[in-house]
Amino acid sequence: MFFFPDCFTGSPSCDKKCPNKKNYLCASNGKTFKNKCEFDKENCKRKKQGKKPLTKTKDGKCKGKLQ
């Protein structure tokens, strides 16, 4: 599991602009994220909503939709 304290304390970094770099990863919800930054931003939002964080299941695209 990835843990970035700035995201989980409500820091503005949870809304940061991510680079347009494509380095796909598949998350435990079956969705593909363009890169780790986009994945981390989603986990920040989930934490604020009181939801369980996602985990990375593999490098590369999932069979599902791109997040």
C-alpha cells in the first residue's frame, strides 16, 4: 500500500496537477489509472470520504475502463 502523509492530512497536494506521463497501473477496484500520481489523488479523495484506500494490483492496464 502507498502512503503519502500530505494527502491524508487534507493538504492541497491531493488536488495537485499530475504530469501527463503515461505509466498505467491497475487498481484493486478494476480501474486503470494513467500514472501513480492519478492513483494517489484518488486515494486522497477516498480517504477524505472515509473509504478504504485502493491498492495497486499490477503494472499496466486493467481490463476495465481508464480512470
